[in-house]
Amino acid sequence: MDVNACMPWTSISSKASDQAQGDENGTVESTALSVSTVLATHDNYGKLYVAPELQFEIEETADDPSAQAYQTKKDAKFWDDFYVNFGDWQVGYPGSGEDTGKVVDLALDNTTGSGFRSKYPYLYGHLGMKLKLVGGNSAGTVTSYYLASVYEKWCELDFEFLGNVSGEPYILQTNVFAEGKGDREQRIYLWFDPSEDYHYYGILWNQDLILFLVDDTVVRVFHNSKDLGIPYLEYQPMYVYSSIWNGEQWATRGGADKTDWSQQPFIASYKDFDVDSCAVFGHGEEHADTHECYKKLYSSWYGDAESGKLTQKQIDDLKRIQYNYVIYDYCTDTERFEETPKECARNWPQ
């Protein structure tokens, strides 16, 4: 895929520069680098996305959830919930004794990548883990963490980390598939170097909305818009996947920067696996059929009425991400879509 061919890059204008610093009332603030500062540092990215002028529909906000709900399970071990599904000889388990299995390394070389999958599919919940990405020259590499079902018209929620040449920033691409329909890519810069340390990446998924989380920051929301004729992710349990693979044909500047195999192996590390959900197709008390998962949903912290609303912090997070870090949004891609997709107005605050 030629990414540059489908990106609505817009030259930096006074409007865009104003948006990168905040709105006219000064209500959008960031303690991190603005995207204009990032772009000034990285010459390969000389153009700036302009935030869409969409009406964000929200009536009221929820109280902030307990911080405990977003904490990962530091003692969780890989094989409690996952297994290697390809490239098993490329998978390492640093540590010894009781610590073995708490950290997993996935490697990519010029023969193959590697990956793992959860033992069970999950229906709704809060799922995440901590990742430390490939350091140095990671151009052409793609490190992914995603949820996906196995039906013909599948559902999928993607985190894809697109590597770059040394000194240039990683790009985080997220996407949403519902009943086999995707094409909902959004790309952002992160406000830190994800190869220097572990950071948390998670998904909260309930009957009303889906949140994409980076540490404790919401970077994307996808609301249930079935009333607008937009399919939502429901009924289909999804497995958790993660992998590292060679995407040099498209991942870095549309394929302009290839993978430098002299730097192999490329290693991404995972730990603190967090699954607070309802597993399907299993046996015993810990697993249930889909009917039991719906019952759990409506009695759980992640599925209660308050979880159907955004907190004020989450709204502020989304504004900060929108104005400071977004570099591509399908909602503003007029070359791909003659009309703005209907769900877009619900998924960005103004």
C-alpha cells in the first residue's frame, strides 16, 4: 500500500499553527511537544494535518474511573493467557526463576518475524499490555498489538507501530474493523520515544464505545453508531494478537525507507499482560459462552452506564491528541471519501 498516495497532507498554515497551540480560548493545552515543534525537528515530515471541523456530540460526562481499573497485572505470565502462533524460534523469555515468562521478546530478522495469540477469544472488557519497541533504525518494521475475530465479516481493533530511521519518530496507526469493514485509519506521533522504556497500550471495549489508551491517555474513541447505520463491534468475540513483521513496502514514508537488515534482529518486548474480560469457548468457572459474557458486561466496571460516557479528562486528552499529534485521519481524507463518514462527528471533540 502506498501510504503517501492516500494521505491528505496539508501545508502548514496559520490556522494549523494556531490549532497546534490550542483553540482561540486557550482551552487546549499540552505540556508535551506540539506537533509543529516535532516537525521542525524532523525534516522528513514537513506538512501538518489540519484538525476536522466536526460537531462532537456529547451530553454529559462521567466521573473518572478508579485508577485501579487501568493498572496492569505485574505478576501475569505470558503462558497464562497466550501462546506463540508463529516464529517460535524468534521468541525469547528474559528473566529467571519466578520472573521467567513475565517478559516476552518478539524478534524479526530477514527470515521471518514472530507473534503470539491469546488462548481464548474475549467479548468486551479491558485488555492491554506494556510494550518497548525496536530502538535505533527501525525503518520498515511493524510492531502490532490488536484484537480480531475469526469470522468472514470480522471485527478488529489495531495498534500498529510503524518504525522509522534513527532520530525520526515512530508513528502509531490505529484502525477499526466492524463486520469486515475497515478503512478507518488514524495516525499519530507519540509524545515520547516508545523504544526507550515500556509504555502501556490498551483497549476498553463495551456496548457503547471503544477507547484506545496509551498509558493513561485516551488517544482515540469509537462510539457505537448503529443508529446511523454504522456496524459496531458486538456479538463477535476477539482474540488478542501481537507480532513484529517486515512492512518495508509501505510502513516508512510509503516504502521509501527500507528495512536495514544489517541491524537485525529487531526486538520488541512485552510485559504486564492485562486481561479483564470474559473469555468465550472455554470451560469451567473462568470461561463462559456469549450469553454469560453479556451478563458479566452489564455487571462489570467496564460495562456499566458510566462507561458509556467520556470523562472530562478523556475529552481533554482527545483534544490534545487531535490538535498536537494527529498526522492522518480518514475522516478528513476527501480523496478516499467523497462524504465524511457518518461516525466521524461522534469521535472527535471540538
